[in-house]
Amino acid sequence: MESLKAKPLVREVFADNGEHSHYELLDAETGKVLWTEEEKDEKFEKAAEPMIKYLAENHHPHMQVLIDSTSAILLEQEKMYTNSSYVVD
């Protein structure tokens, strides 16, 4: 790790809705982010992109893919009813 002349700063980052999102450790002199607890799963995003592109280019918007460690299932949505009134926050 680079040597720091001044004590690093801790910044709390908030989401658009005003709630806590994550913390960052900043270099006090440059403002450069030294560490963040925000996670970005780039491997997942990289793996998902080809399937999203495949669906967009080869199927209509109501198709979905369900993938697990041994199979991939192409699903078509026929009917859907949504009711979130019973969900407890």
C-alpha cells in the first residue's frame, strides 16, 4: 500500500433515496478512493451479457432464461399477476 502522509478520510456514501449505501476510505491529500465496501460483481455481469444479448436478438421481450449449474431453461411468460400487499418490509 502507498505510504500516506495524512490520515485517510472515511466517507459515507448515500443512495439516491437518502439511505446509507456504503463507506469509502479516501486519501486525504488527493481524494483518491483507497478502499470501498461497495461491491461490483464484474464476473457476473460479464457472464450475463451474452445471454441478455441472445434473448434480445432472438426472442420477444416476454422470454426469460433460468440458469443453474447444470442447465439453462428458456421460459415464456403467458400470464402474470403481481400483488405485493402481503410483503413485509
